[in-house]
Amino acid sequence: MESCGGGKKKLFMPDSARWTDQDVPLSELDTGKVNTDSVGISDEMRKIFPLSDSLIEGRPVSFYLNRSDVSQTAKNFYLLRFIPSVDNSETYYLCDSLLTQNDTTRPFYYFLFLRFYRLGEPWATDPELLPSYAVHYSMQFVDEFYQKLRMPQYKWSFKYWVNSISQNNIPTDDIAGYINKMQSKNAKYLTPALKREIHAFADSIVAHNARE
């Protein structure tokens, strides 16, 4: 784990049983342009995303909040200062960050992307939001996609990825064939185990569509 400097205040999170850094006072972050057009979404965010520090794949969130190459919108969304909206371009930019080629910052954007699933409508059904980005991410970062689905903290998201990708207009009637072909082609290390995961995921999407 990377250290963000000495003398930092430590906060013990009872629910996670892990020590994490609490070293970025809210008052020190520039809030920038904050979208406050929905009190309902704001209340829901504060209800399901209690403001606290946490580990993101082994790194304290302060590692990302202190980085200049992480967007201010992403920082504000984590800190519950940015309220997403389907009418706000910053929301789309935030989703677009999931596809960054920066391997260091992408885990933070992935963590934030999953928050949209938990917020529910309209994020999960707007074809320009989650479904579109879910397809691009899962087809582009294949090894990483399945690696994260194996992580205990992200296993819950499997059904949301299936549902989201099912809603996107994949350009063929053979959805399973398309997923198997594209993910197998773009995987860096196509091991037998990864092949099985790809087939299982594709079958889950076909089964989901059959139930709709």
C-alpha cells in the first residue's frame, strides 16, 4: 500500500475491520461546478454512500483524491458533492473515464462507475450511460473485467453488468457469439479458466434476454 505521508490521522472502520487514511479534509478540496438539480438524488446518495474513507483495491481513497490526473468531478462524486444528471455533460465525462488508458487511476473510476448501478434509474436504462460504457469496458479490458468480478467486494455487481450489457444494442442477433469472439480476441491472456468465464458470462446475458 502506498503511503500518503507521515503524521496522517488514521480512522478505523468497524464494518471493514481495516485501517484506512482519513487525510483529505473536505474544506481543502475545490468543489468546482457542482450540479445540485436533484435533492432526491442527493438524499439517496447520502443514504447509500455514507461519506467515509475506504480502501480501493488495496489503496486508500486519499491516494486518488490527491492525484492531479483524477478529475475534480470524480473527486466530488466520491465526496457526495457532485450530483449526477442525465442532462449534465460532466456525468457522461465521468462515465467515460472508466475507459481511461491510465491503469493507475482506472480502479477509482471503476469504483465510482458501480455507484451508478446502486443509484438505479435512470442510469441503468439510459443507453448512452451504463449500457454503452459497460459494453466498451467489458470488451476492451477483458482480463481486468473478470479479475474484478472475482474480487469479493465486486462480486455483487455481476448481475448489473449482465443487465446493463443486455440493454445495449450489440450489432448482431448472436449475442453470445459476439461476446465470446470480442472478449477472446481482446484478452491479453486467454487462459482456459478465462475462456470458461467468458462463455458463462455470455450465457448469462442470453438467459437474461430470454426472460425479458
